[in-house]
Amino acid sequence: MRTETLSIRISRAEIRALRQHARRQGVSQGNLVRRALHAYGVTPEPEPTKTGYDVIKHLLGRNRGGSKNLSTNPAHLAVYGR
């Protein structure tokens, strides 16, 4: 998960309450704020599922040169398995 930093201005009383609540819950302040955002209905769009093809598609079709008929040319098949 990629994360970014968000800076907000809140009062000293709010930061004090945030720290106390986070301490009571046993979580970080950031985690507490993320929970509050989620409870408020602010949720990220789900990331699209990648297929195996999506992962390697940049590699496909990059081989240049060499024989293109290795599986059909009898000359190549004559020494196969020796």
C-alpha cells in the first residue's frame, strides 16, 4: 500500500483528545484517524486485480531474431532428444 502524509490543523484540545483516545485504544494516531475516515464512509477504491498476464505483458513479444519455425522444421527435430 502506498501512503502519503496529510497535514491538518486542529486545536490543542483536539490533538490532546486524539492522543489520549489513541493511547486508550492501543493504536497510533494515524490508525485512529484512518478508522474514523472509514467509519465516516471515506474508503479507497479497490485496486483492480492483476492477472498473470498483466504482470508479464511488458515482457511478451520482446524476443528478436532466431528461428521462427523450431517446432515445425524437420531439421531442428532430427537432433531433438539426443
